[in-house]
Amino acid sequence: MMNRKLARTLLLLSFIALAGCSHSDKKSGEAQDTAEMSSEGEQADLIPVIAALHDQMHTWHGTPYSWGGTKLSGVDCSGFVWRTLKDRFNLPVERLTTRDLIHMGTAVKPKQLRPGDLVFFRINGGMHVGFYDTNRQFLHASTSKGVIRSSLDNPYWKSVFYQARRLNKEYDAGISLNNDGMSLSRN
């Protein structure tokens, strides 16, 4: 288990070192996602946010949908977002619903999405939420497939997209990487 943690840490450090050493005058695709300008004009370091989101996805991928759920045995969309904010971004918030989340942070235009932004959808009179990842992808707890990554360019998700919001505190939070599920209960 220790070798797995060491390998994961070395992989993350290698990725960060390679990303820090590369240089290009033109930004495109994922590179643009990871180096957006913050409201103060400085570059936001989104690599830790992306790493935390991918780590959470690795831990939760395939977890079945369960209305009101917040555990690896079953989770709903707002439960997955809440657990990610709590477990990966160390934001000490009580259990949040989609209605709570849609009033948090600031609105973001779809063309300005950054990793970690919340994306909201109107589905059959209800709301659905997930995290924007990179390259027009988002992470969420799907009612039919559990926790998965989906494309915002999918015609269905395009047709029900409602809005996006940025939780600025997330970028200043202490980010936690995978603990191999030790504190995550499957019960």
C-alpha cells in the first residue's frame, strides 16, 4: 500500500515538474484550462485542483447513484460535490444540496469555465450538479451510471445546461490527494 502511495506521489510530482518546465506562447485546450487568469490578473495554479478532481474521480468512479447518499456505497449529485469539497478541498461545510450550491460563489460564463467550477443542469424540473474538469468534461453522479465523467458537448447535456458557478475559496483551500479510501466509508 505504501508503494502505491509513493508511486502516485511520484507520478503527481513528475506531472507538476513537466508542466512547470514546458513553455508555449500559444495556449490551447487543456493548457488553457490549467493557466487561466484570476480576477486579480495573476495566473491561477489549477494543476492541484485538476489532480484533486482526478483523484476523487479515481476513488468514486462507478459508485452507484443513491438519492441523498454521501458514501461510496451510494451517492447523489450534490452528495458527490459536497464530499469532494469536504474531502479534497478541505472546505468545512455541512451537507449541501443542489439548491444550496447554486447560490454559492459567482456565476461563470461557459467559455470561462475552469477546473473545479460547478456546472448545473435543469432536468425535468429538478437540478443536477457536477464539477467541470478539463476539455469540456465534467464529473458527476449520474442517476443511470453512477459517478462518471461526461462531455458538456453531448447533445443531452447541452440541451439541459443551466449555469456554472465558481467557488473561489476552493482555490485557496488545502488540497488533499487520495487516502486510498481509508476515511471513506462504504456503509
